[in-house]
Amino acid sequence: MGSIYAFMAGVNDYPSHIATPLTGCVNDIREARRLLAERTGGAAEVRTALDGEATVGAVEDGIRGFLGSAGSGDTALFWFSGHGTRRIATGADLLIEATGWNQALVCADGPLPDKRLGVLLDEVAARGVTVVAVLDCCYSGGATREDDLVPAGLTARFAPPRPEWAAVRDAVAPEGPARHLLLAASRLDQLSYEDFFDGRRHGMFTHALLNAARTAGPDATYRQLLAAADARVRRSGGRQQPVLYPEAPGPADLPFLAGAVAGTASEHLLRRGPDGWEVDCGTGHGLRDGAGAEGTRFAVVGDGPDAGAVVRARVVRADRSLVDPVDWTPDPERVYPLALTALASAPATVSIEGPHGQLRAAVGSYGAGGGPAPLVRVVETPQEYGDPHFRVVVADGTAQVLGRDGTAFVEPLRFEDGMTPGGARHIVDCLTHLTRWHRLRDLTSRPSVLDNQVRVEVVPWHTPDGPALTPDGRGEIVCAYGPQDAGGPREPWVSIRLHNRSQRPLWCVLLDLTESYASDPALFPGHFIGPGQTGYALDGDPVQLFLPESRPAVPGAEVRDWLKLIVAEGELNTLPFQLRAWDPVAPPGSRDPGEGDDGVLRFDGVPRPSRDAGRVPGGTAGRWSTRTIALRTVVPPAAY
């Protein structure tokens, strides 16, 4: 663990020609300094600038000179409590300020533009220092909007810009992403407030962040602390939403004040919000809302006593989901890292053209216990169409299942003597099968620390040590038939290898999703691959690609496969990933063994004898990630 350097500035006593006074900023800095002493045993190097000391020059010197003395592996913390301001952006600034405003901290003698501050912090970070900025002022997360309605009892930390500040120019921001981590008190369009807490004035964000840090364990990350602070601010009725930037895996997943060795990011966090327990993902992340949403579940990850504990979705909103703990009681002052263990996606939509009474009835009674079909629902207008959407055209003893553009998914489904209940159920069988296949093909995780940790390489079999094939302009890897021999064009053979580029073992399964709407994990049925090691599909045997029997190998013929890589920290149950090819003559209502009656895709490590919620057996819940590789097998003219 490296050394910790902290420079903290707080201004209450603003000169009248600069801004109106505040009362909680000095308290913020003193309390933050006390927290640092508690967490580091007094080992942190701390400097403060309060009130008139916190000039623009002093702040710049504190960052460049004092924080700049930190070296590689150290942590440099900049904390500011005071007013924020903004002014109209002009010229080149408009290219990066979509709102039309520039922002600045207001020091004791005037503004310090945010871009100049960013350059100073990034100069320190460029030397291998972990740089963290905590800003408790208005518009600290970015730009602004007019908002003069301050709730009674609260003080907004906003200073209107003075005419003479127009001459203060921003520094030129360097190209590329910021190198420092920002914990800001408010979103780009919000004010930040201060209020009384236990008889003393504090910034609402600072008070929430400090309390979250005191409650959290020693391994809590900046991401987890920001999530906990956000929940505390909203529980207190605050109108501001704290911001973490950048939000992507990386510096945000470093332990708070613990140096430059990052822990493992959690894709989801459980916290106590103003409306109860909530998880930070919702319909905007692909979760289902409304009826059936309770099928989505998460489990606590890690090595703590609550590892494997489950929460179940109750209400799914755009950006978060309200959840209920199942058979356990979380600590309302903590934030818990979660992994998704069961996914209830929105059903596919179906529009019916032609006689539809029997088909509607079949959809309405297809589910368990005679309930509605869990994976499809009938809609009336294009405005209701979902993804995927199927058009069913019933006429002349057939039912055609078409896409939005009229392309047929399968051969027409035939029935005689009018549509019977059995025939209608067979159509729902087809729709359900197609929906399951599309859900597997399109399955994606939220941005994950496991993304791109395992590379899939498709290599021609005759050059197994050669370079991997690369996608063409359509994003597909093309594998061509070879020259014709006595038996016709030669089918392409390839080697498929999975290279684990991470520093830990990862469990992988490689699905082959075909145009016949099958999903099969036979290529790589689920194994751990060691750090830096390579796994081979079919244990190193060649993977033979070929056209289906119904498609002659003539010039221009082609077929597609989708290779679906699923990477996880622990072993997953592969049964939900298995799907037989669509069979139009299968008995009505036949199902694959991996399909649940409720249409929920489960990622538990061990199949359960029942669907009762509970802890994941053996603590197997973990993070997971996906990647899809499109393959196109073609017969080129040169083959003949």
C-alpha cells in the first residue's frame, strides 16, 4: 500500500464581491480530515486551506506542488467544499459542453474552471498516482440548468458568475479520457445543498459520503461508497444525485484510500433507498417490468457471511429495481455487491393477421397452471411491438411466422379442417421456441470486469498456429468451402480456441446457435481455463462447418452460426443454454429440459429441485459476461 496525500479546501466566509457566505463547508473539511486520520491511523499526509486561505493560487499549488509530490502507487485525494458556478460556453468549448455551459469551483478569490482543475489532477495521475477528487458544490457533476427553487431550510452551494470572471479562461483539456476519479455531489443539471445534521451544518453529500465510509468495511470501493452515499442523500429527501466518473470498471473499483491495487468490480449493487431495497439496474439494462418481473433475482457475491443471499425483483423502473430480500435481513447501512442469477426478460410480441380466436386462447392458457404464455404476448398496434416481434398470418390452412419485414422465420405451419386448439398450441410452441433462441443469441451482460478477458479465435485447421480469422465488413467471420474434389466442394475445417487473458481462472462455455434455432454447448461444454491458458473447442479436434442437408452446396450458398461465449467466475448450470432445433412435427407442447415453466433464464451454479428462492448452493453466484461471434460458411464461385 502506498502513501496517502490529501489536499482539502473549504470556504464558508466568501467576500461579498465573490459570493454569499456558507456555513457547512469548513465543517465538511474538518470531518473529512478526521475520517482520514481514523482510516489511516494518522499516517496520511494532509494539508487544508480554509476560508481566505483557499484562493485559486493556493488550490492550484496544493494540487501541483503538494499532491504532485506523490509517487507511483500512492493515492492523492483532493476535496473541495464550497460554491460552484457556471458561465456560457463559447467557441471550441461548445464541442465538449453539449449543455452550452462551462463550470467552475468558486475559491475564496474567484473561479477555478473545471477543465483547468482536470488538467492539474491528470498531471498528478500521469505519474502513476491514484487521484481521487471529491467535490461538494453545485453542478459538480458537469453542466447546469436554471433552478432557483431551493427547499426550505437548505442552502444551495451556487454562486452566480461575476462579469469579471468572463476573462478567466479554461485550460486546454488533453485528448483522451480523464485519468482521475471524480465523486461529485450532484448531477450535471442539479444544485447541491447543505443542511443541519446533528446540530451542525454540512453538505448533504459530504455527510452521506463520510457516514457511508465509516459504516463500510475496509475493502469497500469508491463505487460502493458512492452508491451508499447516493442512497443516503435520496433517503433524506435530497434533490441532488451524486455522480461517479468514470463509471466504467477501473479506478472506481479501488478500495477507498487503499492504494492502486483494484479489487473486482461488481456489476450490480444492493442498497437501501428511499423506497426500500433497490438494485442499480432496470428496464434500461434489459430487465423485465410489470407482470413476471419477480422472476429476476440477484445473489450477493464475495466471501462474506451473506455470500449467496438472494433478492427478488418487485418493481422494475428505468434505472433501478426495487427488490425484496429472500430469507435474510440486509444491514440498511451497507451496500452489497450482487450478481444476476435469474433473468426474466420482456416477452416477445405477436400480431395476428386472419382468424385468431383459437390462437389468442392458446397464448392465454399456455403457461403453467393454464396461465398466459410467459414468453409471448399478443399486441394490436405497431406502437406496441417489442423485440423480437412476430407476425402470424393465418390463411388457407397455414400459419406463417414472419418478421417485421415479412421474412419467414420457419416453413409455414400447416393444419387441416380449420385451426383446432392443438394446432393453435403448436403455433405457440413455435413462437416460444423462437423467443427462447433469440433470448440466448442476444443475451448480454451489463458492462463487466470479465468483458474481453477471454478471446475467441477461429483459425483455419491447416494452419493451427497461424493468425486467427478476422471479421469482414459485416462483422462476420467468413469460412469458405475449398476447391471441388470427387465428392464436391470441401467443407471448411477450423480450430476454435479460447484464450484466458486474465490473471485468474475463469469458467467458460461456448454455445453454437444455428439457423435451425438450436443452441448446443458441445463445442466447449463448460470448463475452467487457467490464467493465461488456452482452451480448445472439441478438445482440439477440428470443428467442421457445413451447409444443412436441405441447402445444396452450390456457388453462393451460405449458412450462419452464432458462437456465444459465456464467461463466469464460477461454474454455471448449462441446461438453460440447451435448445433443440425447431421441429415442426414435434408433439404439441413439448419442451426442452432446460426451459422453466415461468420462462425465466437461471444462472445458478447447481440445478435446484424446486423454484423456491434461497441461497445459491455452495456460494457459486458470481459475475458473468458474454460475447457473440457471427460465423458465415459460404460456397464461393472459386470452389467450382
